[in-house]
Amino acid sequence: MSGDRILVSRLAVFAHHGLLPEEERLGQRFYISLDCEVDLSRAGRTDDVAHTVSYADLSVLTVEIATQRRFALIEALAEAIAAAILDGFPLVRALRVRVEKPSAPVPAVLEGIAVEIVRTREGAA
């Protein structure tokens, strides 16, 4: 990914993703970050929101997916978010989705775990 980007950093959601029954029952906090490649030159020149992607809309969609669906794997959550953004926002050429799980049930002292995926629109360079 290169070029202009719209970033949404560490959007916090409380959800019930995970393999364990306790994760489904109790839920936990997740942080989701988006890095969307969008040509922002026209929006910058015209000062017109019609030529960009609303970070508010990206955030709302992300929260909806993360809180209204349940995933066993955070990889699947990241994939669903990426697919919905590419489907719903034609100006997004590529994106990186990072899902952090700070309270992962891992028998180790750690700050958290995360997955990060990069997806591009078909035909995008």
C-alpha cells in the first residue's frame, strides 16, 4: 500500500469473539484500526466531502460488524471488515485492518495479541 490514506486508529469495541465459551459469554474489549488507501487529491483541491471517504462511516460500519456478528477467530472479523469496506466504499483502493485482542486468554504475560491483514480491490495496483 502506498499513497494517500485515511486512518482510523484503535477504535474500541466490546464484543464476544473467540474460541472459548467464556469469551462468548463474558465478552471483552477489542481495538480495530483501519488504514485505507484513497486518492485524496480531489477532496483536498475541492474541499468537498463527496470526493473522499467519511471516517465516521468507516467507523460505524466497523462497529456494526464487530458488535452485531460473532466470530471464533479475529482473522475472520478482520476479513469481514475488509470485505465490507471494499464493497461499500468504491474510493478505497486497498486497506489494512488490524484487530487487537488485549485480553486474549493466553498463559503468558503479554500486552495483547493482534492480527493484521491487507486487502486490495480487484485490479488495483
